[in-house]
Amino acid sequence: MVYDSIIIGGSYAGLAAAMPLARARRNVLVIDAGRRRNRFAEHSHGFLTQDGARTADIVAIGREQILAYDTVEWLNAHAGHATRTDVGFRVELEGMDARTARRLVIATGVIDTLSPIPGLAERWGRHVFHCPYCHGYELNQGRIGVLGTSAMSVHTALLLPDWGTTTLFLNDSLTLDSAQESQLQARGVAIELVPVDRIVGQADVVLRDGRTIVLDGLFTTTTTAVAGPTAASLHCEFAEGPFGLTIKTDAMKATTVPGVFACGDAARAGGSVSLAVGDGTLAGVAAHQSLVFEHY
Ligand code: FAD
Ligand code: MG
């Protein structure tokens, strides 16, 4: 069978992309490896009507609603390389037969890499975060740290005083110019020069000189990489962002490869559930219209 569209990634962006195609009664195959980016966090904030809902519940409801449409199929699998064929695209699957579709939507999200500081990864999504808008409010104006990783850490540290008393740990990872120093000072951000040794307790920072700074939450930026090999295997162009490469798309989420669309965190610098759902909707509509009008 040749599907109208294969959607790779069955989380917020991929499910949203499936919706317009399903409602147009198109045959859709959603392929999902089941590893959402926010699986480390129990609750999600900021997505209208689902503020504070469990991260897993939002996708579970989305999946149930999408699978209620007869023309949608679901496959738990890991998509590999894709190649162009006469009719569209052939997607290789690990341990299963390849699947073919006329259009492809890549909604695979990104993979975060954290600094290798002991104790950091274990607290990711619980007391260590990257997005103030997602997790700042719940810190109740408490003690907040920003772990310096790159120049982006200054940006995060300048935002965070709206959510609590903020300390920026430079951690030998960035140097401040005098303009940045005065901006941070104007926002009341404390600057800690002694490097970080490890994270203990809830989100407490142990410094190399032995001091422990007790915190309610610690923010850090991560480097990100688009998950899965499909976009690269099709030679989609990538764009450089502040955290890593993302798949380059136009305003309708078309990639540089005709017939291939991309949405969600994989195709924007810095994402959220709301933005993934919005982008996914655009990609689904664009994929549908390209089927109707036989253009890309
Ligand atoms: P994902 O949700 O990452 O989903 C991608 C899906 O594609 C996964 O199921 C994955 O397994 C699958 N996949 C990947 N590769 C393949 C492959 N080769 N084959 C098949 N399937 C594949 N945002 C908010 O709005 N509010 C919050 O409170 C919030 N909290 C967060 C907390 C943490 C700790 C993190 C890391 C992120 C948080 N975010 C939050 C951001 C949010 O998680 C992302 O913006 C959102 O998940 C992006 O959705 P997506 O569908 O693009 O990607
Ligand atoms: Mg998705």
C-alpha cells in the first residue's frame, strides 16, 4: 500500500499534522518511537486548556482522537533512512518492512545533550529545566540558578528574575563583557565565578571551593540534534540555531526537499507543545494541499 502521507513522530507535532490529513479522509501512517522530549517531566505547562496536565496524558488523548479516524494507522517503530521513489518516498524501518507514501512529514523532535556535570541529568525535567515559561512559575519566586553553558545562558539569566532570586554560575563556560555585567546587575542577578563540581539534593550546586548553594530550581541550556536519520538521508537542508541544527522549512513547513514537510522541535529553534501543535497543523494542511494540487 502507498499511503498518502507518512508522519514520522507521533507526539504533539506529528499528531497535529495527522489531524487535517485524517479529516480529509487521507490514508496516513504515523510511525513513532515513543520517546517524547519532555518524557522526563511529569507535568506540562502553558498549552492552552491543558495547563499543568500530565505530559503523557496530552499525547494519549491526542493519539486516541487521531486513531478514531478510520484512515489513520499507527506503527510503533523507529524510522531510518528514506529514499525517493517513482510514487513518493520509501521509509526504512528497523526490523520491519519498509513503508511507502506520497508525502512525508518529519516530526521527530530533538535530542537534548546536557553538560556532563554529576547529578545534572538525573534531575532533568524535575528540578533542572531549560525553559522559564514552562517551569519558572512553579518555583514560587524561590532561589533559582542558571548553569552557564554558552552565551545563551546570559539571556536565560536576564529573564529569570521575574520568577525568583537568580544566580548565574559562569562555570568557566562563558565570559561576560562589561555591558552584560551591567545588564545582569540591573536585573539583580548574582554572578558566581567558582566552577560547579556537582549537583546534589533537590537542585543544590556544590562549587569546587566546597560551598553549597541551595536552590529551588536550576536552569541550563542544552545542545540539541534532530532525532532520527530521515531528514539527513533525504538531504533536507538544515538551519543553524542557538541550540543546534534544525530542519529548514518555509512558512508552510515545507522542507527544501519537495514533498517533505517538517514540524515541531525538529524544525524550529526552541519549541513548546503549543508551537509543535501549531506547526504540525500547518504541515498537515500543507501536505494535504500538495496532494490535491500535485505541487509541493
Ligand atoms: P517530541 O515531543 O519530542 O516527539 C517526537 C516523537 O518522534 C517522539 O515520540 C519520538 O520517539 C519520535 N521519533 C523520533 N525519531 C523517530 C524515528 N526515527 N522514528 C519514529 N519516531 C521517532 N513544552 C511546553 O510547552 N510546556 C512544558 O511544560 C514543557 N516542559 C518540558 C520539559 C522538559 C524537560 C523538556 C525537555 C521539554 C519541555 N517542553 C515543554 C518542550 C516540549 O517537550 C517540546 O517542545 C515538544 O515535545 C515538541 O514536540 P514534538 O512533537 O516536536 O517532539
Ligand atoms: Mg511529534
